[in-house]
Amino acid sequence: MTALLRSLVYAAIFYPATVVLVLVGIVATLIGRRPTLAVVLGWVDFHHLLAERVLGIHSRVEGSIPPGPHLIAVKHQSMLETMEMVRLTNLPVIVIKKELADIPLFGRMTRRYGVIAVERSAGAKALRALVDEGRGALESGRPVIIYPEGTRVRVGETPALRSGFTALYRALALPVVSVAVDSGRLWGRGLVHRSGTVTLKVGATIPVGLKREEVEARVHAAINALELAPQLRA
């Protein structure tokens, strides 16, 4: 019951506030990218505060994310890490589904912020667009975040990486930082979110120039490093 009440209060605050911030962000896009980035940073900081104070969910980072441009590969189990990673990596360029970038108003703000929009069903055409947009993102000097499994997965699921990850790795020629998460234990697909501590485990930096099989194996192992942790086996 406590978790349900916390989750209802969180939803009642976060989603209306998000609508307001998106409208503010739309105005910011008319001014320039810097104001847009400031709105996004305020949004993720606000969410971090809500997660801690209302939901009782705290984030613990094991290791450190190096500064400068990197390709950051992240395990995706919930919305929580999508927000936390923006905060922790200082406003990265993000690989997202094209349908999100096409949402009226919200899509305009995300594109002004800086995203790489991927149409997952377009095959080779989508890979070419991914590479082209990725090269454009390099000019910003910001890190690039990708969720290499391609979608949100449940706790214990370890699907193979999508081909877009390797295409981007080769095109950007950036070292890879992998981040494992265990947020799915607390933040499931339903309305109710349980209190506790989410771990984000940063793996060793993977150099550029590796063969596809090697880089995919190393990233796959790193983003799934928490899947065998004691708290997940319990």
C-alpha cells in the first residue's frame, strides 16, 4: 500500500510537471540550444529529486564515467536510468526511437536538444541514417548514449545487441563505456514502483577499432554485469 501511494503521488506530480516543462522547452528551442539544454537538465534533476523524496529510490554509481566524448552503452530496464544517465553524463546526445522524436512539440524539443532518431523497422536505410546522424553528433563534442539491446527488457533478460550498436561504434570511432543497471527490481512495467537502491555499474572503457564479435561480447558482458548479483538471484 505504501508503494502504491508513493507511486500515485509521484505520477500526480511528475507527469503534469513534465507537460509544463515541455511547453517551456518549446519556447526555449526558439531561443537556442543552450536554453533547451538547461530545461532538460532541470527536468532530469527534478525527476531525480522526486525519485528520492517521493518514491524512496536512490541511485548508487559504482565506478566513474570518464569525461569527454564516448559511446555509452546502457542496459535498459526502466525509465529511471534514461533520466539518470542524462544527469550523470552532463547532457549527452541520445539514440532514441524515431517515433519519440516525431511526437508533436516533444519531438521538436528532443531534436533541438540533440538526439539520434532511429527507425527500427527500416533495415539498412535506418543503419545509414543512424551513422549519418551519429557523425553529426560528433561535432557537439558530447558523449553519445545508446541502449544497445534496442528496447527495454525485464530483469534476467540478456538479448543480443542490435546491429545499430556496432555500426555506430565503427562510424564514431569512440571508446565505449558500458553501464549495467538493476532498476527493473524496483521499477517494473506497471504503475507501482518500490523503494530501494538502484545500482549503475560502470565497466572498463573499451577501446576503438575492435572487431565486431569482440566489442559486442565485451559490451554484452558489461551491461549484464548485475544480472547475476545476489539481490537479483534472491
